[in-house]
Amino acid sequence: MISSISFHPFISHFPIALLVAGLALLYLARKRSQPKLAAAASLNLSLGFMAVLIAALTGMLSVDLGLWSSAEVLGHQGYSLLAAILYGVSAMYSYTQAYSKTAIWFYTLALVTLGASAYSGYLLVFYSVR
């Protein structure tokens, strides 16, 4: 059985990769006028959103198991919550209004907050005062 200690860092890389790939596919779909690429982009964003939820769950399990204190991970949890919300909204927009101005803002905000979450997780692991 995979413990939450090793599972959270493993699964947390998928949302980043799937968001970047989904946005690249959306760009290519718009540039080449290929709706199949837009459908693939929406699938990537949906799978990435599910991976965000799993990463959040396993991260919360790590805190509940006492591996990290709540105070140590508070900033990372805040960025992660915001990133998960924006990721879900971005996934919904990719199905309905993929190229609207609002959707592009949500894509950008999701990418930035996911990057902030990843960076805060990096700092938590490698620069923690343990």
C-alpha cells in the first residue's frame, strides 16, 4: 500500500503537467482550428482537476497523521485551495467558453496559483526548520 507520505508528492506533479498540456492544446486548437484538440485539452483539464483533489486529500492526510504541523503548512494549503478552485473553474470554462476573455483570465490565474502552491510546497520540503 502506498502511504500518504509518498503519495502526495507523487500525485501533486500531475496537475501541473496536465494544466500546461491542456493550455498548450487549447492554444493549438485555436491556432489550427481543430476542435478535437480542444476536446483533448478539456479532458486534460478535467483529469488535472481530479488530480488536484486527490493531491489535496493526501496532503490533508499527511497533516492529520502528524507529519507536519498545521502552522507549517498553512501557506501551502491556502495556495492549494485557491489553485484547486481556479483549476475547477478553468476546466468548466474549457468545455463551455474556452476562448473567452474571462476563461483566459481563469487559465492564467490557475497557472500562477498552481505555481505558487508548488513553490510553497518546495519550500516546505526543502527549507523547513525540522
